[in-house]
Amino acid sequence: MERLNSIIQKMEACIQDNDDLETVMMDCMEEIEENYNQLDSVQPLLHLMERHPLTDFGSPGPIVHFVERFYKKRI
């Protein structure tokens, strides 16, 4: 879980530094899908989006597509 948090921190740093969020987010989400494709990955990702409500994460974007896989499953 510590590695998952560092991946999310990488996305968050990108938001704060105004870097190319789309590219970084795609790379990070690819890593999460390959290595952390489980229900307990959902909550940290949603918290990231809650901390940055004005950030454009896509329409709907890779985070939402990932989270949708776990719709109606319990944490």
C-alpha cells in the first residue's frame, strides 16, 4: 500500500506543479492497474480527487474508469 500512496503522491505533485497531468496520470493509472488492481485502491484515488475538486481529471478519465470496475462491491 505504501507504493500505491507514492504513486498517488506523484499525481498530486503534478497537480500542484502544473505539470502535464494527463500524461503523468495515464502512466500512474497504468501502474496501479497492473500492480494494485484491487478494491482497496479505490479509496485513496477518490481521496485524491476530493482534495483537488477543481482539477480536470478527464471526462470521465482513467481514475473514474478504474473505480467503475468496483461499482457495487464492498470495501
